[in-house]
Amino acid sequence: MDETHIKLKAIWKYFYRSVDKHGKTVDFLLAAKRDMAPAKRFFDKAMGENGDPIKVAIDKSGANKAAMDAINAGRDVPIIVRQVKYLNNIVEQDHRAIKRGTRPLINFKSFRSAGSVLVGIELMHMIRKGQVAIDGAEAMSFARQFSALAGMIRPV
């Protein structure tokens, strides 16, 4: 798990992301701040949708460590937290796709639009990594797969 920054109205916001040991995207969340509350919200969301991990590798961020400590406080079997700078290289390399997709956009105008664009970028990245299963995907281009998935998503 790691976070990267995204510029929104000339202010940096934080995009939390996690990948498994094989480089597959687990979950992501855009947050206004980089403290314990959004980090805990991210971990709760990721574990709610994907199950509890045995180990979590994080960087030296105190907010991420505090969030994991809060989560482990209420558990019988704690999650092992490995807080070593270089164990996070898989997710650091995976950030490239996000940076490549957002750099030309320069600056988002609203939090909602930033979230929508980032979901699309993550979806394309997951399609490229083969994480999204669509019938007949082998014969479709990445753009056609994206369009097929976008047609299935209903606005809230």
C-alpha cells in the first residue's frame, strides 16, 4: 500500500493505492488529506471488498502505521505490518500509470472530476494487467473492453 499525490485546484490531494505481490491492483481511494483517518478508511474499504491480508507492506508514513495499529487493536489475529522502504517497490512502479495518465491533465478542477478520471485510468490499467474478465475480451482492444465495462456501470 502506498499513496501518491494528485494536484487539484493547485493543492495536492492524496491517491491511496494498493497492489498484491503479483502487481494486481487491490483497491484505490482519493483523499483530501494524508493522515490516519483516510488511511484507515482506505484499509477498511480494501479489506471489506477483498478480505483481510496476512501481511501489509507500507512505507515509513506514520499515518499508515497508525491506521494499521488502530485496525489491529480490534483483532484477535493481527495483520503483520512490514514498514520497510524498499518493500513497496511494486506499488511505486505501479504509480507510473497514474502519473502518466494525469500529468497531461495538469490540474483537476474538482474533487469529483478527479475521482472520476482516476477511476477510468485505474480501470484501463487493470484491463491492461488482465484483471478484468469480459466475455470475448481476447478479441477486443483495450478501448473496446473499456467501453464495454463503461456501458455496464450505472451512474449513482
